[in-house]
Amino acid sequence: MIAVLLCVLFSSAAYAETLRVGMPLPGQNPFFWRDDGGAYKGIYVDTLRRVADDLDVNLEFIPLSQARLRRHFISGEIDIEMGVSLNFEVPPELEQVSFYSRPYGIVNEVIIYSPELSFPVFILKDLENRRVATVRGTSVPDNLIREDFANQWQIAQRVHRGWNDVGLMKEVLAIRYQREDNLNYEISLPYNSNPVVFRLHVDKKELLQPMNESIEQLEKQGELERLVCKYLCGTGEVNQ
């Protein structure tokens, strides 16, 4: 009897569905990153793991640049993307293969800029006809003249060194880099507050409803707030 039970358990584990998760490189602490030991950590990672436990599915994290992640998602080689904002337009080829979960968090977007700039960079219309440093592959307002770089850490460094006058970043990262690394730039008030969701490939659309139900329960139980506090209230690990 025990042998039969073990056989059933092993068989269930062997056939559990595995979802391929796009992991943008080099990561964005505290949202998602890979530590020196190769483990994936962060608010979004832990949230997705809790959802995956509820759905009884496995996760395979696949590290990719943001631009490659988008191409792989469109071609069906990635099943889930984390930290997606619904406030920006996306290319039609991406939209037609995308389903979106209910929000599981909010992220403020800010403008960082050189202290020497004389105009008040608080709203996007102030950036008209200026080149703006952005992360390659991310969605930003169409009326900007974007200059793409690999990640937000690179944008912070470039504005600090005066190689770019203006950049777009997540507020929590802009503040963290400024304080911990003594970077010299100004930070605007948030120009946008974006609900963040999981982007689910159309091939996995049957998981959307149970995913939403899991997120709703995590919110009601206070788990989403607890996961945020784990990394932002002084109890989480700090990595660059």
C-alpha cells in the first residue's frame, strides 16, 4: 500500500505543470533578482511562488534581457512575465498573445534628472524634445525621445555621471540607488502610479481565473502586504 502511495506521489510530481517565467536581467531589487548563489528572490518572485503553490504548478525562471523576454513571450517560449504595468500601450503582436492577472501591487514611476537642470521636471510634458534614458524593451509614453539602456541601475549611473540629463525609473530604485550609492541626481514626484500584474501567455489562459482567485485570497489574508514589507521594512536582504 505504501509503495502504491509513493508511486502516486512521485507520478503527480513528475507530471505537475511547469510555467516558464521570464526573469529580466540583471534584476531589480527589491522586485526580482538572482543572488550570488543563483537563487531568485524579490517581492514579485515570492508573490508568484505563493500563487504557484495555490495552483499546484512548478516555476522555471529563465533569465533574459527585457527586449529578449518580450520576443520570447510573443513566440510562446515564456509563459509568464512579472511586474507588468497596464498603463502603457504595447505592440499589437504582444497584446494578441497576452492575458493579464488582477493587480498584486503598485509601483510609482519617477523622473530622475541632473541637478543642473533649471526646469522643474515633474510631469512628462516637460521632457518634450529631450532625450530620455529608458530601459530597453520597457513600455514608456510614446511622445518621448527615448535612449535605451540595459537596466535601471545603468540609467541611475548615467544621470549621476552627467552622461544623460534625464531618465525614467521606478521610485523605490531611484531612492535606493541615490541613498545607498550616494548618486547625485534629483527625483521628481511620481508622474504615474502603475498597478502591476502578471502577463500570462494565451496558451496558458486556463490558469487566469485560478491565478486571480489566489491573488485575491493573498490580498485578503494580508500576505501581499507582508511580502512587500519583507523587502522594504528592513527585514529583507539587500543586493544590487
